[in-house]
Amino acid sequence: MRHGKRGRKLGRTASHKRATMNNLATSLFMHGVIRTTKPKAKELRGVAERLITFAKRGDLHARRQVLRRIRNKVVVTKLFDEIAPTFSDRQGGYTRVLSLGPRRGDATEVCVIELVGSELRSEFADTVSKPASAAAAPAEVEEAAEEESAEEETETPEASAKEGESEEAENQASDEGEESEKEEGDSKA
């Protein structure tokens, strides 16, 4: 029985698990949102929340405690100066875990973990909504093809005149290029 054995093992040794969580936390604070497996996301949630709470304190000891987990000083500065002040009125729940469904290939449950209020959700919002819009995609392609053919049929005389002018300009430019090549050849001889 596993009484009193909190946390997930994640198939790693204790030091490897700690390093994985440190790296995931660094990426989360750097980008605001990351994509990972569900067990890792749930384990990272506690680590990230603890680090944000330290950053909200803002004193030197808190900064050193965070530097033990996150070795990138740029990310620590961002955490203390940008991320922590946004959560000053919040007592917890700084992260959100959203399920994306099974991963193709090994069917592992994949999630997005993000900082609450993060503006970077659009990258993964498309991933979440793909299964619902997959049936509508062929219809949109057909509509787009119909619109393009309708535009070609209703082409205005002005547009065709502009095309003729651009072709003439291209012909003149190529003629000038040929003349300059002939002149260079004459000067060499």
C-alpha cells in the first residue's frame, strides 16, 4: 500500500522528476502556456503555484528559493516583475489545465497548462476546437472554390487593362536588359 506517498512517479528517479518539473516550470513561466501529458501537467500545477506564491512575497529569500528550482535568471526576473503582480489579489489557482484529448501515436492524454489570464491561448485554442470543426472544413473549401470561380467570371475590364499594362512593362524591362547586355559585349570586343 502507498499510504502517505504523495505525488506521481512519472517513471523517473526522484532527481530526474525534479529536473523535469524545474524545466517544465521554466517553460511555463517563459511562454505562459505549454503542452504536455496530463500526469506531468497535474504534477507541475503544484510546483508552479508554489513558485508564484514565493514570487508574490518578493523578498530576497523568496527569490533565492525560486532560483533553486528555476535556474534561468531572466525567467525569475519575469516571474517576480511581471507574472506575480498580476496575481497579487488572487489567493491561489494561478494555473489552469485543459485537456486536448489523446495524442496520436500512443494515445497518451495530452493537456495544456497555462497561467490564468494568459493571452497566449490562441496557439492551442485551435487544437482544442479541431474535432468539432473537422466536418465543416470540406464545406468551407467548396465555398471558397465557388467564390474564386465567381470572381474570375466577373472580372472587370479595368482589371484586364491593368494586367495588359503590367505585361507591357515587363516586356520593356526585358528589352532594356537585352540591350544593356549587347552594349557590354560590344565594349569588351
